[in-house]
Amino acid sequence: MTVYNNIATVPRLLGWNEDEISKRVDELLELVELNPDENRHKYPNALSGGQKQRVGVARAMAANPPIMLMDEPFGAVDPIVRTQLQDEFLRLQKRIKKTVCFVTHDIDEAIKMGDKIAIMNNGELVQYDTPENILFNPSNSFVEEFVGHDRSVKVLNLLKVNKVMRTNIITANTSETKEDVLDKLKRRKNLYIIVVDDKSKVIGYINKYELNLSDESWQENIRSFSAMIPANSTLKDAMSEMLQHNISIVPVLNTNNELTGTISMQDIRSYIGKAYGSYEEKLPDIKVSKRRGA
């Protein structure tokens, strides 16, 4: 079945005429950022995992339902693809602005995807709350066990990099002289500096020691970053990149891939500590357990 016929399934069942269907299919393909002329007649084997996800969303939206139900949509894929599809759907959700009832048995996925989470036990609703309150203030022992003893780690999935990153950073441009760059490092007492081009795109970095040893062609000693992350990433994404590449700081990019800040392991540790303290202050009559890694 082609992309067109896939999306057209529900409208045809509802008796729409073909002109209405064709217009709706093209509208939806544009909404999910798939060029209609290039993708309308493609078959599934010609699509990437992310493109298939977009087609699925477009099909679900074909008749403009007020609510969408997604029953474990990412349950049958490997962890890497699953993360990519989750990120893709969250990006699409910002565009389609629909209420989605998302069913999952994975609490980490629920925390990442949901604005509100309903936890069921033997058919009974035991807690319906924000991800933050479920992590910081589980309603009973079942919820606490379901969430897991590593609640403090799961908090990383709630907090966004753009809320934690440092924005007051200095940068150098490749057009600057060695003396200019050294002066910036001296004034800020930094050990390294991020180098960007004229459009604020990251080229790499150079440390003070190598800059001092360089001649006027200091640009030849610029090192590339092993990882960079978008500003809407979670702290878990940031920490994963740091651990994977054995680094303690990463540049943060905006939607135009321009440098907008940096985030470090120290920033993450500090922010999590403040977050726990803030929730305890908001809930003075409820003791938040500090046992078992919480």
C-alpha cells in the first residue's frame, strides 16, 4: 500500500470523494514535513523509520479526530530506533497540537512522552499526575516500586538542557588574531574557548596551552567536539553523550544549529539538587523518601 492509500484509508471508509481525499493527504504530508510530490506514491520499504512514523501520524489524523490513541507504538523496535522515533513524535506533536492517549508499560517512556501519567494496578487508577509529582511524590508503595529505586536518575528525562545550560559563554572567530583570543581567555580565566564561524556555527575549540604554543595560524590547532546536542534535549540525553564520549561538557545548539550555550556534568548535578530541594519545599507536609537512591 502506498503512502497515499495508507493515509486515505479512513477518509475512504467515511465516504469522502477522491478530490477531498487527495487534498487532505497532501495537507497532512506537508504538516509532517514529507514532500507530497516526492512521497505520495512511495511504498513502506522506500521509507526510513522516522518517515514511517510520520505517515502513521498523518493516517491517524486523516479524519481530524479530537483525540489520538497510540497503543505501545514503539514496543517492537530496538532501543536506538525507539529513542529516535520518540524524539520524532515529540517534534511532530508540537506541530499537530493533538491530545494523544499513549499506552506503554515502560515508565521511562511515559515520563519522556507524557504531560500527565495515569498508573494502573489491577484495573484501578492509583495515581494520575504530572511526571514530576509521580517521581518526587509517589502516592503509594506500588507507584514507588513501579517507578523504580533510581527515581533521581529518571528525573533526568524531565529536565531540558535549555533550562540548565550556561549561556554566558565566550567564543572566538577564526578571523580573530591569536592575541585577541588569548585576551578573551585571560579576561574570563577560561582554559579553553569555543570557535565559531560568522554564522555562529560551531567549528570546534582550542585550549589555552595549545593556543600559547601556536603561531599566528592558530586556527590549525582547533579541535572538533566529539558531541553536540540540541537545546530541547533532556539532561539524560546530555549525560549519555558525555558518558559515551568520555567528556564533561558539550556545546548546545539551537534549531538553526547555532551555538546557544554549553552544559557540563557539574551543571547537571547542581540543577538536580536544586530541583529536589524545590519539590520538598512545595510539599512540606509530605516526606519525600531519601531511601534507596531517591
